[in-house]
Amino acid sequence: MVRSVFTTVALLVSSPALCLDWQRPDCTEYANFNECRNAESNNYRMQKQQEFREKGLSFWYYERPDYSDNKKIKQALEDKVEGALFFSFTVKRDGSVADVALKSKTSNEVAVFAAPILAAMKNWQFVPSENDWPNQEWRYQFFFKQEDCDAETSEAEACTEAGKAASAE
């Protein structure tokens, strides 16, 4: 009995379901959506870099994902697929990145963005150190500008429910 409880808890902890509580950022305090998106991205990156520095890690090279020339990604961007992807990786002693993996995702639809992110992360370079640093984490989130909805149209309810947005991190 106790063993099955521990097994269930372990599965829940390692489950992608834990990231399902991701919510799009609240952009109400920003002058415009682009300012919000940039602030969210920059704040997260600075927070993670601070965490890395506290461990003794520093980025030497940070490559951004290239989403161009991919029809599925272009369609996902047109469809305004929102969500987050959570990755894990190891920083080797020489500063290279290894064992890059998609750890969890908020939906199957958002996973379309994973391949270019994985490719970019494999090219990341950290300042060499005396240790390997396994189990590092990084998040990419995708959210779009809220649609303007006319409350008098029949589409207003659908627009409100959809809660779509207009630009990816």
C-alpha cells in the first residue's frame, strides 16, 4: 500500500501535468503587448542567469531558436498556439551542453516548437568550470496578444473563451 502511494506521488511529481498550471502572463500593467512579451522574456532569462551564477555557471553563448522555414511552426504561430515547454540539460566541464531534453509541456500542440529549441540549446556554451552541472532547467513560453472583441457581436463569447495572443517569446 505505502509503496503504491509513493509510486503514484513519484509519477505525479515527474508528470507533465505539473506544468499544466502555466498561465499566460498578465500584461495589464504594460503600455503595449510587445513591451510585456519582451519584459517577460528578459525577466525570466535574467532570473535564470542569476540562478546559474549562484551555482558558479555563466553563459558564454546563448543561441536563440530559429523558427523559420518550418511549415508546422508557421501554422502554430498563425493558430496562436499558447503554452510552455520545459527543458532539462547538463552543462559539461568544458562549458558545452549535453543531455538536452524536453522535460514537460503544457499541451501537445505547443510541442511543435520543441525541435528548434532543442537544436539551439545544444549550441549553448557556458564558461568552463571544474564540475559537470546536471539537471539544469529552462522554460520557453508562447503567448499572443489578446484579440480585440466587440461585445455586441456573436463572436465575442468565442473570442473571450479563446483568450488568444499575438507573439511568441
